[in-house]
Amino acid sequence: NEYKSYLSVCMDKVAAYVRVRPLNSKEKEANLQKVVKCSQENKVSVGDKSYPVFGFSSDVSCDDIYKKHLKETVQQGLSRGINIGILLLGESKSGKSTTLGSNLSGNGIISLISDDVFSHINEHNYYVGVTYLAVHQDKIIDLLNPADKDIRVKNQGDLGDYMENASELNVTSTDDTLRLFHQGDKVRKILELERDIPSTKCHTVFMVSVEYKVAQGSVIRCNIHYYNISGLNHKADEQVKNSLSALETVISDLGSSAPTISGYNSSKLTQIMRSVLNKKSFIHVIGHLGPTSNSTDINTRTMEFLQKCDVISLTPTSSALNLPSVITSLRRRVTAARTAITAATNGNIPKEHVAELENSISALTSAKRMQWQERQMLSMRIEEERKHTLADKGILEWVTETQKRNRNADGKIVSLQRDKDNYVNEYKTQRKIVDDLKNELQTSINQHTKLAEVPNQNESILQDSLANIHKLRDQLKNGSEKLKDLKKNLKDVQDKLKVERTFGKETEEDIQGNFELSYLIRSDEYNHLKKDNEQFLEEEKDRLQMEAEQQIAEVKLSTSQGKVLTVDQMVHLQEDLANKTSQLSHLALHIQCLQAENEKLTENIEALQAAHKAESESQKMRNLLTFRQFKDFYEEAKSSADFKYQELINSCVQDCIFLSSKNSELLEENMTLKKKIKGSKN
């Protein structure tokens, strides 16, 4: 009843509640104690402070949280066409990604909500699209298709906000949704490595757009957005703090009246959130707390943010839109604007007619883009473009697998790879300079040759031409020397990369198959077997209890009939009772030992699985780097061939210069001889 009462309130206000993560291994080793407590009176205690907020302790599963707090909201949002925004905030590694569902077990809220979404719309014609974005340094990054595109949020009036240049991919199941979420997560992690972006400096937004047709062809629309908010840590940079400050301003405005356009536009994060983070949507804010005193400061800030959210009242409103009617109306506007322009006399076209035509055409284009067929075709084009983008980055195979990447694995290799890429770029630039000098030198030689062939040519002109040739030759020599130095530096970095990769290969085992999926399957089988055994034991317990009660009833019946046990019978029963009591005590101890062994084995298996997973992820990374190594070998061979070719060209150029110089000398000598012969004839 308490939860039902709370849920009824959550329909008209922001739902703010807390999830506390369990102690990690380091905290257990340090014997740190839990200072965050969740009471039955809907209070969360952080140290000495108490907050009137719902709280879930570390032993409460994500499934329980979803059923008690989110499920009804999702059902209402899908049925009524109301947008849903879910904000997750807290310190780094406080469990936000786990709540979303960062592993393959499918026990996060994304999986649970997706199951309900497809269950709800399965009997209808529907379209579901997903977009995954990251916000870093106030720049929006597409995690599904990480091409370098400028992603901007555009307001389309009644059509809502539009993410220009952002990828939206069509999905038809929970598995598709989770696959893209995990793949986007991998792209985020590799971008963090390559660009040296800590996770504390990056917000992420996972957007699910749901549309389905009901009776009379009308369409129900519901957007579900998941916001993983960073910035509460002390290590957060200014850009992240500014975006968080903008979010707090929007939240404060929601609590008082309504945020202004300028309030939303103060950061890229709040621009993205504008379409859902408003009074017309269902909003849930889940704070994630660390359990020890080390997290008290950040926990306090998280709770203060939740308190601001908890007082915001909402008026959830359907986001339904009759797209065919809108398109028809816009076409009429376009026709009317064109007619008005055509009817203008003497070429005096009013500016308002031109502006109306431009705005109508833009709105009509946006409306057409929202049609299912257009979105499905665009999704297929983006999927192909995405494959090429990931392949160009050398991460296609790794991203499209279902394993996660270890963020800290091969950090040194990535750093060396970055240095190598820089040297390759410098080498290409210097090679272009050398090529240009070579072409200029060849042109100068040809011009000098033509000048020398001209009769009675001015000697000073020839000398200047030769001086220019010698100057270009010196520049070409210096440029070639610099090119050699860059080549040497590039080779040194490549050698270091080879050493690191070889060392990595020597310290890793070759992993075959998808171990994590295999582990999850066997773990699921084990859980099913455990549940079956528990049910069997419960049934046996009930059966034995019934038999015992029947025997007691028979004893009472015999007593009521006046039957009296003899002394021998009483001694026999007492001996039998003592034996069974002894056996039961032994069985109880045996069961306790087996339970302890089972718990220890389970703990060891989980530890081994975690270690194996880390090794497997490292191996996956090395497979990716092997592909890059192949590319490096190809580039190295190509660079070597180009360098030899350049040396040959330089040698030929020098020979040409020498021959040209010799030819000039012979021409001068020939001219001298001609003059002498001419003089002797005279």
C-alpha cells in the first residue's frame, strides 16, 4: 500500500530515489564500514544527516526497483504517449552503468523497459529507433556512428526537437536494443582511451523513440531517454561542471515555473534533454551512493540534487502528433506561399512571402523525415556508413562483438599508437615538401637547359639560373635528411609497439569462443537447478510435516482410546528419538558445511570468471591491435618503397644536374672554340 501510494504521487511529480552500491573488494580489505542506511520509513541516512527519500540498499535487485518504481510509469507512458526521462547521477563507479545494464545478463533497466515496450507494441505496427550520444567538452559525439560530424539540436516547433547528423538505428527487439547500447558503450570506452577522456568528464544519453499505430490509424509516440550524468566528482573539469550547473538551473526552474529557452540552451546536455526534461513528461531521478565515509561529500551533493527534484510537480501530457495531417497542412502552406510569390507584380516579391516559403519547405522536409519509411531507409544507410566508419578506425570487429573492453588494458600501446600516427602524419607532410622541391628543381633544370640553348644568352642569367638550381638542390638535400630522421623516429616507435605487443602475447592465453555468454548460460542453469532443489526441499518438508502430524494424531487417538504404552515400548521410543535427534544434528551440520562449501565455490567461480573476463577482454584488444599492426606493416613497407623511390629520383636529379652543368661547360667551351675558329679565318 505504501508503494502504491508513492506511485500515485509519482505520476504528478518527479520520482526521486536512491540506490546504494555494495562494498567493493578494496573497501572490504580495508574493513570500511557502511555509513549509508535505508530505513523502512522512507529515509536515507548519509552519516549524521537524514533525507526523506526512498532508498534501496545494495541487496535489492534492479528488477525489484523497476517493478516498484518504474514499471507503472513505463506502462502509462506507452499507453498514453507520454515521454519518460530517467536521470542517473552519483559518483564515479557508484553503479550507474550497472543500473542501466552494462553487462550481458540483461538485468538492467534498459533491458527491463525494452521487454515491456516490445510486449506492449508487439500486436501493432510499430517503429522503434535508438540513438546513443556522449557529451564531452560541450560537444555532442555520436557513439553508434563515431564519424566526425557536427551534431546539433534543432527545434522544429510542433514537430519537436531534431538531432541533426545524429544516428538513429531501427530495432525490433530487446536484443537489438541491448546490442546497440553495448556497442555504443565500447565506442565510448575506446574514444576515452584514444582521446584521453576520463569517464568523469563525459555525460551519455541513450534515446529510444517508440511509435505504434492504434485504431483509426492514429499513432502513439513515446520517447524514453536515459541520462548518465557525470560531474559530481571533484575531478570533473570546468566544462562538465558548467553543464551540471546548467542542469541544476533547469531543475530549479522546473520546481518554480518552467525553464526558458535560454536556460536549456546554456549547455549541449540541457539542449538534448529539452524534449523530455519538462513538466509534460514522466521524470525519474535515481541517485547512486557509495556506502562508506569516503563518499560522504559526493553523497551529500547527490542527495541535495535529489531534494531539488523531489519537489517538482508535473502535468504529464500526451506527445501525440497526427503526422499525415501536419504534412498535408504544410503542403498547403508551401502552395499558398508559391502562389503569393507568383502573383507578385513587377518583380516586387514581399520578403515575408519568401520567408514563409522557406520556413514551410524546411518544416515539410522535417515532417517527411519523421515518416517510418524514411527513417527505416535512413537507418539502413547509417548502418552501412557506420560499418565503414568503424572499419576505418580499425574497431569494426571488436565493437560488433558482444564483449566489453577493459578500459585500462593496453593503455601504453594506445599511447604509442597515437605517437606513431603523429609521426606518420609528419612524415607525409615532409614527403610532400620534398616532392614539391623535387618538382621545382626539375622545372628549374628544364628552364636552365632552354636558356643555355639560346644563342648569345646573357651569362648573368645563366649564372643566376645555376645558383637557383644549387639552392634548390641544398633544400632538397636538407628535406631528405629530415625525412630520414622522421623515418627513424617512426621505426623506433614501431619497434616499441612490437615489443609491447609481443610481451602482451606472451602473458596472455588464447581465448576461444565467447566465455562470458557460456558462463551466463551455465550460471542460469545453476540458478534454475538451485530453485528446483529449493522447491523440492520445500515440498519434502511439507510432506514430512504432514506425516509427522498424522503420526501425532494417531498417538493422540490411541491415548484417547485408553491405550497405555508399556515400559519397554517407552524405552524403545526414547532410544529411537535419541538416535533420530543425533542423526538430525549430524545432517544439519553436514548441510551447513555443504552450504559453506557451495558459497565458497560460488565465490571462487565468480572470481575466476572475472579474472578470465579481464584476460579475454585484453585478448580482444590485442586482436584489434593485430589488425592495426598489419596496417602498420603495410604502411611501413609502402613508406620504405616510397623512400627508396625518392632516393632513386634524387640520385637521378643529381645526375641530371651534373650532366646539365657539364653540358653548360661544353657549350661554353664550344662557343669559345667557334670564336677562335672564326678569328683564325679572319
